[in-house]
Amino acid sequence: MPRYEYKCPTIVVFFLLSTLFSFNYSPRRFEIIESANTTVEYQLILQNRRELTENISVNLNTWTVSNNNVSFQPFQEDWFRVPLSDFTLSPGEEKRVPFVINVPNVSGEKRIEINLKTQFLNSNFVLNKGIPIFLIIKGTESVDIALEDLEIIAASNTDAKVVSHFKNGGNIHIRPRVEIRLGDSEKWLRVADDVPIYPYSERTVTKIIDTVSEFLDQKLEVRMMYYDTQGQLITKNYIFSI
């Protein structure tokens, strides 16, 4: 499925299914492409499926990534706003929470997290849920993603770590999928998927596999796949000696 799921120019609907913040919701994030110097509105639709009243407060964060570590900071820019900051959801109630984006005239992408903190009435129990939003400024994106290296390291007699080293020289994040196979095999084994590689950064992704012996001391065929901003699937092929 393409990374860019939202083609509607004005509204995206975000459903929390089952129970609010039960981690059963869709989509997990927003990936939005809009032109600079435009103003657009999107919406969250929150549904309280519980039998308790929920008090919800909205906070905005941004984040940076360094050496595979994520650091969050309060959002202090003016291109994104949520008119509602505090509200209550009664049992069974549904509420539309709009957010407005004044798309800045910059290149590449901007990102923000809507953090929803909910506290149940007459309770000290608090839940936090972050909804990441990636805004790509249409027509300014550059894509330059590479799989720099791939290692298979035996962790035991049966298990091994597959370590994929990515380098992103472009100005938007990419979520590549990596699959490996032996040259005479028809079966591909997925070893990395849906992990964001942020602009102008490197990232290492590790996965444990349970088929050590057949891959060690072999030449592996490797393919990296990702979707570009037009929704086209791009595939790059590599050969690695393990």
C-alpha cells in the first residue's frame, strides 16, 4: 500500500475504534502532502466507547532523532494549531476535533505530534497517546535513500540478527522494506519494514531471524522497496556477501 494514503484536499477522518486509546485505532499516523502557502483543515473523530466520562487535554510536540534515539520537545511554531485544548467526552459521545495547517513555504517536510492525555472522571488514572503527523510540502521533496550495508550476525545456534544500515540523503522521511533471499531460492524473507529513516540521517534496523546456517557465508540477493510521493513503488536491488 502506498505510504501516502490521503488524497482528500480538505479533511481526513481519524477513527479511534473499540475504546479510546486502547491501541486499536486506524490509521496509526497522518502522512499529508500539501502545497506551500495554503491553509487546510483536517479532523480527528474521537469516540468514547467506555462507560466512563473522559477528560481530554491536547498538547503538541515535535521530535528530533539522533543515533537512533528520539527526543521530544514542546511544539513552538505557528504553522499548526488545534482550536480545542481541553474537552470532555461522555460515555457514547463522539466529538470532531479539527486541526488547521498553514503550510509553510519550506522544502521537504515538517512533523508534529498531537498528544492526547485522557483522565477518567473521579480517577487518577491517566492515558497518553501520541499521533504523529508528517507534512510534506508538495513539489519540494527530494528522495535519496540507500541501504548502505547488511549484516547477519549469529546470536545462537539457531538465531541470528539481521542488521540493516540505511542512509537518507533526502529531505523527507522514507519507510523502506528490505527483503533477502539466496540466489537459488524463490522465497523472500522480510528483515525490515515500516521504520522511518529521517531526512539527512543514518539509521540501523535490527531483526532476529531463526534461519542462521542457510544464510551465513553466502551471497545474498537483497531488495529495498519504498513508495515515492506519487505513490509509485520503487525497488533497488543489491548483492551482499555475508
